[in-house]
Amino acid sequence: MERGSFSGFTIIIPTLNEANNIGRLIAALTGRYKGVHIIVSDDGSRDGTREEVLEASGANSNILLFDHSKFKEHGLTASVVDAARLVKTEYVIVMDGDLQHPPEVVGKIAAGLRKSDLCIGVRTQVKNWGLHRIILSKGISYIVYLVFRIRGKATCSDMMSGFFGIRAEILERLARRNRKGFVLDGYKVLLDILRMLDKNARIFEVGYPTFHPRNEGRSKLRIKHMIEVLVSAFR
Ligand SMILES: Nc1nc2c(ncn2[C@@H]2O[C@H](COP(=O)(O)OP(=O)(O)OP(=O)(O)O)[C@@H](O)[C@H]2O)c(=O)[nH]1
Ligand SMILES: [Mg+2]
């Protein structure tokens, strides 16, 4: 258990078939961060993910299953953007539901967020990825980084990160006024935020050394998503 209360934080977790991971992730987060709120934004899992979340929410009213499958637009980004409207706390943290983002790093992101507007978990070392994925991912990240720099947009050292914290008011404002600025069926919600973020926003980074391979379940990432990321850099 970390010191202090986390009642000012809501963790948004987008899920699609993470039954083998989500229960453990929720237990790790609630065990460590007293008072934290969790919204699992699910796009129609059929593997028992929802049942896992419902069981946890029955025992802890800070945990909410948000049934995003009823919405018109599906996708990781849309799930986060739509869940942002439900947040009642000052800060939001977004993380994956497959245990690739270490729960113990959440506390560091929370601490960084208390003194910034956007606090990004950046991978300082990538382990257990195939060479093909490393080259593709690093190459695309670098191109996107350069395009953002040239366009005078906000950048960070891991543009492809899906693990970050943001002041709820900023995310909620973007979600409400600028929904079309997000690639709703995309994977890279942070990239959309960096593209739209105010120039004066304070950005903080938290490095974490390992990026575990996906624990269980299947990856939904495809080459087509990578190409879409490249295109989205020019939006
Ligand atoms: N709500 C929602 N969540 C999704 C969707 N696609 C993926 N997710 C979730 O978003 C998170 C990231 O997806 P992953 O498939 O792990 O993507 P990734 O981490 O880039 O790829 P891997 O390294 O192969 O795991 C996981 O929690 C998924 O369950 C979707 O369409 N809707
Ligand atoms: Mg993953």
C-alpha cells in the first residue's frame, strides 16, 4: 500500500477480451492505491472480462464497468474519450488492461501529475519484442516525433506510449469540444492529446525499464494500425 490517498485519481482502462488479466490488474491497483477510482471501458468483451469487473465493482463502489459496446464508434481511443466524461476526480490515468503497464508505476505517474498537466510513462527499455516490431515501432515513433516537432506540437520521448496521466479537466474539455480531433477507432490516444494540447501545458515524464510481454490473451495490434498512426501525425 502506497502512502496517502488516491481518491483524486481515476484510472481508465480500455478493454477488449482481457478476462485473464483484468481481475489481477484491478486487485493490484486497489491493493496499492487507497481510494483510487477505476473505470473499465469495455467494447463488448465476450470472454468473461465484464463479469470479472462486475465482481470487483460489487465489492468496491469505486470500480465501474462502462459498457462502451453500446456506443456508435468503437476502439481504444473512443473508449477512453467517452469514459472521460464520467470522471469525477481531478486526475485521470490511462493504462492498458493486459498488465503490460506495471501497476507500481501508477504511483510515480500520480506523483508527477500533481505537479504537471500531463505525465507520461515512457519505456526506457523494451524487452521481449521481436526485431520486426522494434524496428517498425521505433521507426514510426521517430517519424511521428519529427513531424510533431516540425509542426510545433507537444512531444515526449515515447510518443507511442499508452500509459499516462492527465488533469481530468483537460481531457474532459478535449473530449467534449474536440471529439473529432481524436482518431476514435485508433490506438494512440496520447498522440491525439499531444497534437491538440496547449503549447504552455506542463509535461512530465516517468521512465520505467521493463515492458513485459502481454501476459495473456491476444494482441489486437496490426500493421494497419501503425500506418494509421503515421497518417494521423499529419492531421
Ligand atoms: N475498449 C477497447 N479496448 C481495446 C480495444 N482494442 C484493444 N483494447 C485494449 O487496449 C489495451 C491495449 O491493447 P493491446 O492489444 O494490448 O495493444 P498493444 O499493447 O499495443 O499490443 P501488445 O503489445 O501486442 O499487447 C488492452 O487493454 C486491450 O484490451 C478496443 O477496440 N476497445
Ligand atoms: Mg498490450
